[in-house]
Amino acid sequence: MAPVLLAFCRAGFEAECAQEAAARAAAVGIRGHIRAKPESALVTFHPDAPGEASGWVEGQAPSDWVFARQLLASAGLLKDLPPGDRAGPIAELAAALERPFRQLVLESPDTNEGRGLSSLLRPLRTPLLRALADAGVSVGIAAATDDLHVCFVGTGACHVATGRSGLVAPWPMGIPRVRARGRPPSRSAHKLAEAFLVFLGGSPHVEPGSLAVDLGAAPGGWASQLVAAGMHVIAVDNGPLAPSLLETGQVTHRREDGFRYRPAGPVEWMVCDMVESPSRVARLAAEWVRDGACRQTIFNLKLPMKRRWDEVQRARQIVAEVLEGRRHALKVKQLYHDREEVTAWLALQ
Ligand SMILES: C[S@@+](CC[C@H](N)C(=O)[O-])C[C@H]1O[C@@H](n2cnc3c(N)ncnc32)[C@H](O)[C@@H]1O
């Protein structure tokens, strides 16, 4: 059964996710068409030659993508499911996939309508597991290569899809549940906590007392997460920092321009959340890494209203130019806590 690529994204970013799907498919010579209804938080890519493209569809990892939170291989969109037996047709289609599954994931897009479907999804799990067992589909097999995703897009419509273990985002709808550590003075702290989880697998492991620089630090949400990881933070911002942060004794406040400030010696981490042009911030971050001013960096790029995909590509290009010939790792992701922005992680390799 030749699959369609199913991507979950932030509502309002379907066009960017579609551009990314088109660009990635074109880069490997795969042609197809895209469906991306505005505000649906869902994009589908339909290859023209589905059989030939199935390996590519099943091999996509959301961790490599910017605008897709989750990527699945949809075996089909079932419509007009009978309200009295939604499970039956789903189990039938899942059985046609002829493979065991690690787990069953029931989900819906991250929209008001999608969230409203959760009251339908919860009571469906038990009858669906029963219907799957009756149809001969094994679920709960630890060694299976795929998860079975049933993605409801309406009360009577769902995609029956698979997600490859090791590639698929491990969170329902691709949304990690993160908690900022301590008592952060701003909600932005969740963004850095999520970035650490998504890019590093959790809070960074550093020697106690390692140095970090936070550019555009006020009021101190990001700095609070660096402090919680055991670092001493040089917080650069003309604005005021939360007193609770200064009271930790781990924070030095420098009222300076973040584009000019450089520490006296190399630091472990530089993070940057300045509201400035993405190209400028990307260049700054790459220069810090190139010059050995920091070992690694996480920086946020505030995207303009239009040409947001192009802006991300431009930022990538700038990093590549600045680090010309130096092996580096760059990941760019629109995190769940990102709004009109994306977050990037950069380090030399
Ligand atoms: C989005 S806020 C940062 C929030 C912070 N990350 C937190 O978690 O609380 C952006 C900050 O960047 C600062 N900023 C903007 N341009 C700057 C510059 N050139 N130098 C230093 N700080 C700058 C602003 O003063 C503002 O406090």
C-alpha cells in the first residue's frame, strides 16, 4: 500500500510546511502534489509515483524538519466512519498493512476543532484495540518497527498511518510536554527547556559553574534554565532582570549591546533570544561558534509575516558561509512553544 506523507505543523504554518515538503521531495527527485488547508495544522504530500516514493515517505524524520512536528506515512484517509462502529474500518485498513505495531497512538491536529475530538478519541481506544486484535493486528510488540497512528480530522474521518520507530516524534501530535525548571520569571523559559529536550534529549550536562552567555536575556526566563542546569550566566540586556534570578548568585547582568558583547574567554553555551532580524542573529551565532567564543549555541529567529521559509533558508545559508569548510551541526525547528519564530541549535563537530 503506497503511503502519503502526513505532516502535523503549527496552525497557520501549513504554507511553510508545504514549501518544506515540496523542497525536500524535489531535492531527491520526487514529484507530487500537496494539500495544505489553511489553519488545519495538517499537510499531506501525495507522490505522483507512490510506489517509488514509499521508502522516502516512510523514512522522514521530524527531527530533521523545521515546520513539521510529526511525520507519518498515511495508508489512507477513511471518511464517513459509522458512528456506531468507527473501529471496524480502521482495523480493516490497519490489517491490510500486514505488520505488527509497537503501539497505538490516537491523535488529532492541534487546532480547536482537533482538540475538541479528544472526547471521541479516549473512549475509542479500548474498542479499537479489540477490533485490531480481532482483525489479527498485533499491537504492543516492543520489537516492531512501526507505531500505528490513527489521526482523526473530523468525527467521521481519520488517517490510518504508520510512524517508523527511531524516526517518529515520540510525543502524540509531535508535541513534547515540557516543564521549565525552577520558578522562571517568564514563559519564554519553556522555549529553552523544549529546545534542550528536542535538540539534546534533555537539560545540558555541564560541569558545575560552567559559563553561559545569554544575549537578550531580560527578564530572565532562558537564564533561569541555564542557572537550573548549574551554569553561571552572563545575562546581556539593557532591560531589567528579575531580582529572583540575581539572588541566585549565578547571574551577572551586563547592560550592553548583544551584537557587540564578547566574553573574555570561551564559554560553554551562548543562547540568544534578541528580537532582531533573523539573518543578523544567525550570522552572530555562527561567528561565536567559528571564533570558539562558545562551544554550542541555541538561538531564536523571529520570522517575518511573509517568506518565512525563505528566511529560514537564508539563515542556514549564512551559517554555512560563516562556517565555510568547518564541519558543523545545525538544527532548526519550530518548537511547540515557538510562535512566529523558529529555534536553532548550532555546534562544531
Ligand atoms: C524576547 S525578549 C527575551 C526574553 C528572554 N529570553 C527571557 O526568557 O526572559 C528579547 C530581549 O532582547 C533584548 N534585546 C533586543 N535587542 C538587543 C540588543 N541588541 N542587545 C541586547 N539585548 C537586546 C530586549 O531588550 C529584550 O529584553
